[in-house]
Amino acid sequence: MSLEKIPGQIRVMIENVQPEVDGGRYPAKRTTGERVDVTADIFADGHDHVRAEVLYKKVGTKEWSRVPMVEQGNDSWRGSFYTTDKSDYVFTVEAWVDHLETWHDGIKKKALAMLNVKLELLEGAILLERVAGKKEKELIQLATKFRDDKRYLENVEYVQSAEFNELVHNHPLREFENRYKKELVVVVETSKALFSTWYELFPRSAAADGKHGTFKDVIKLLPRVSAMGFDVLYLPPIHPIGKVNRKGKNNNVKAKEGEPGSPWAIGSDEGGHKAIHTELGTLDDYKKLIAEAKKLGVDIALDLAFQCAPDHPYVKEHPGWFKQRPDGSIQYAENPPKKYQDIYPFNFECEDWQGLWNELKSVILYWVEQGVTIFRVDNPHTKPIPFWEWAIAEVHKQYPDVIFLSEAFTRPRIMASLAKSGFTQSYTYFTWRVSKQELIGYMNELVYGPSRNYFRPNFWPNTPDILPYHLQHQGENMFIIRLALAATLSSSYGIYGPPYEFYDNNPVPGKEEYMDSEKYEIKEFNWRRTNRMTDIISIINKARKEHKALQSTWNIQFCSIENDALLAYIKYTDDLSSIILVIVNLDQHNKQHGYVQLPKYLLNIGDHINVKLHDLMTDEHHTWTQDWNFVELNPHKIPFHLFKLNIHESHM
């Protein structure tokens, strides 16, 4: 390589800039008001001092804003900025050798050693003039002063002062800067992308008399859902249900007369993905449901299931969109040993794949135009990831605030890739993380691992498909424990509502499935009924709305506690204006006690400890004055503490 092409005077190296998702192939994700922590490995040859800055700006603007980076040790640097509104950002890193700061460090050491520094003062004068240029008269005057031998002792004293230290810090000598070769993107999404509280119910079970429920019945339930503190009401598919190969109760291969079938077997002679099941009501009824929910601060989430019943109009109109078997029949869905005779999956390798993609995109846009702002996407991992990346991007061109929740209980890399491709939130493995060690390990993976920059978790203790083993045949305490964990570990969580609220713990033997699953039948619930769970849900969700510390997943610090049956963790805001301490008894049967240690360094607590605690569940107040403080939890009362902390009279 020709030397003319080498910037030979640039000595600083910039590596491993984060957040950089797949080399910048995908953007990092934040919501309005969130902090973006930028880290990088920055170093130069020798012992000269290095300075670095984060440069950031909103997409489409010209002027860069700058924030200094701070060296964290081992040449690892960090700097942060906040997203102030819902605009996408770009950022990069710039670094240089600061000869003024290097000189200052050296002259201080020599002065302390009582060495003669006359020559060093002259060198400093030259450096100050280089920093000043023609603008900084103060620095030019100071350079003149450093050349005055009569002021030698005064100058030696001044270069060691805090005032001069601040001056050097505020006037970096910027020469031969190195700027990172990439400008990385941060997508800023609506606040609900990070903080949301979901309740799922089947609208056909919303009637009080056991009859087929309607959207009008769901409207009657909205005050109940809102009063419990939920801001998303998620309904399974609302489209016509296939009549061919319809499944019966408990997934029976043949439905009996009058059995409603599975809502996920979409389509019949009444219509397909842009139609509404007539027994639920009309499109106007559905739009009224959306409007009435909005008045209560609740969004209606639509289930997006891209699959068809055998009698879906697509099957006749576009047979090429489905996989044909040698005998001329269409391949139904299978996940051996499970068979889904009532569902035909799309063949995304079909010849008319472009027509298929465009039609499915039109389905999403159709429902957005009817007022839908949130989609819970069924099994997205069984469709090509490039399709989702394209479809979500196309929707966001017109409707950037639309939220997509990925219901992909699958392998980690696929879940990660779906998140990168544009999904706003994702279901997680929380459903199966039970022990203290499992929960801590999983949260540390989500919060401190690389996926933090693109994967937003949504914790569900149950779903219509999953009754996990630890809830089967268990009492209400375990349901409450799992609810408390989901609602406080993650800023977004949800429950498959009535079965969770009313402690349905009856499984299909040997499986993580509900016996008499609501997927295949209409249930009758006493919607006027409340219980211990209803009250606890309401209090927790109220706390989530009132305390910002519970509105982020990324602000968790686990606390030391001398009992493996007790899990303790702090949630906090950057300015410590909101601090929550959660302590959960993971043992549903027995009292558990232990001593918990608060992270003093994190909370700026000095040697004199005076912490006021208000339990938001019981309204009890406590004061802690020791490094280690005693707690005891009886699961038959409330198996967890939800403490609001106030720090007083702390001296570092």
C-alpha cells in the first residue's frame, strides 16, 4: 500500500464499539428517554494520554452532539447519551492522543519530585497556544505567563492546582483524531415497547351465561381488566374458524356438533384473515371495542397467525401457496408427534412467493387501518425471517409505532434473529426458569448479554398452550410467586388471564398442557368474582405504573441473601429517584427467612445506613440501619416484599 494512503500520524485504535448489532447490520433498540451506553476498546502505543468522545445526532440532522467517554480500566471506555424524543439516532466514536493532558501529568510528577521544570513550562506554553488557536485569549495569556522565569514558582504551584487541572480537562488538544469507521443506528420506539402489561382472554368465553361471547361482552369486561392495571388486552384470532377437520374438545380429531374449534384454524366459507368470526360480532363491533378500550388506556392486541384452515378461501384461490403431496392433497401442519389436521401452513418456497408476501403484508396493514396498534404474532419462527424483516419494515414505513410481539418458544439463535429482524418484544424462557440460580442466570443473560440491545423480553408464567409443570396441581401460592417474579423482573409481562387468576392447575397427564383447554371449547367464568390473586395483581400493577424503577428491565441488581429459597433484587432509575427492592420466597409451602445486603455502592449509601422501606403490598413501614437486615416471608400471607426505598442521612 502506498504511504500516501496511510494516515500515519493517527495513533489511536478504536475497537469493539457497542452497541453494534451484527457489525451494524441491524440497529440497536431503545425507547424515548432511555440511556444509550456506548462502550469501546480505545488505546494507543506508549504512555500518552488518550481522550475519547461519543458523537451522536438524530437521523437526518447534520450537527453532532458530543459527550466525553471515561476510561473504565483495561482500555475499556464508556460514554452515554439519552434519547430525548421518538427519533432514530446515529452515533460513532472519536478518539485522539491529548498531548496537553500527557504533558500535564508529566509536569505534575516532576514538580512533586522537586525537579526543575523550566523547560516543561515552555513546552506547556507551546501546547496551550496550539489549543488556543486565535480564539482563547485566556490560554494565550497563560502561555505567556509560563514563559516568564520570574513567575517560575508561581507557575509550578499553578500547574498542580485543581483550577489548572479543570482547565486542561475542558480544553483538550485535538490533533490527529481517529473516528470509528461506522455510524451506528439506534432505533427509538414508543414507550410501550419497553413497558406493557398484558391480559389474555378468549372473547368467545366473555359472556356471563356460558353462551358464545361477543365483542360487546368483552367491552363489558374492560373496566375489570383496566381496574387490575392491565394496559394491553390480547385476544386470540378473531377470524372465521374452519369447519373442515375442525378439532373437538381436548384436541379431539373430530369435533362434535356445536363444538367451536380452535381459533388458530383460520378461515372458512365465511372469509379469511380479513374477516371476523360472525359469532363474535361485526367489524364495527370490533372497532368499537378498540375505541372503548382506548378510553381506559387499554390497547387491544390482535393475534396474527399466518396459517389456514382447509376451507380458507386462500386454499381454493391460491393452491400454489401450500405444499402439495404426491397424492394431490395439501400437507397439514405437523410437529411430530403432534398433528394439526385443521391447519395448513403456507409454503414460503412456493413459486408465487412474492404474491404470498404481498398478501400477508396487506393483512397486517388492513388491521392497522382498522385501529390495531399491537400484534401478537403466532409462531413466527415457522416462517422465514427475511419475510418478517421485510413485512415489519414495510408496516413501520407508514405506522412506526405498531408493536409486534414474537410468540417464538424456540431455539435461542432463532429468537434472537427474529428480534433483530424487527420484532418489538419476545416471549422468553422465563416460563421454565424456576430456581434462584436459574432466574439470576437468565436475567443476567438478558440484561448484561449482547441481546440487551435488540431483544426485549415479555414474561408470561402461562399461555393457552403452556401450563408449566411447576404450576400443575399446585396451590395459589405458586401462582402468586410466579406472578410477582414476572411483574417485577421484566417491565413487560402478561398472563393468560382467567385460568391464571382463578388458579387452573389441571394438566393433561404428562404434558405441559391444560386439560379441557379453552383452545377447543367455550369456558364459563364468573367475571364478577375476585380473589387473593385479583387483589395482588391490582396492587402490583398499580406499583408498576407509579414507580419508574419497575418500568425498565435493564436496571436490575441482585442482592446477597443467605437463603437459596429467597431471591432479592433492586430496581432503580439512573438518578435514584425511584428505588424498589423485591424479595421473593420461592418456597410456596414454608416460611423462609434470611439476611439481605443492600448494594451500598449502587445506592450511594455510606457508612451510616438509614434506609426507610415502605412495603407497597402491605403498607407496612420499616427502617434498616445495618449492612445485613433480617427478612421473613410467609407464603400463606404474601410470599414477597415489594419495598419502596428512601435513602436518608448517608455519608460516604
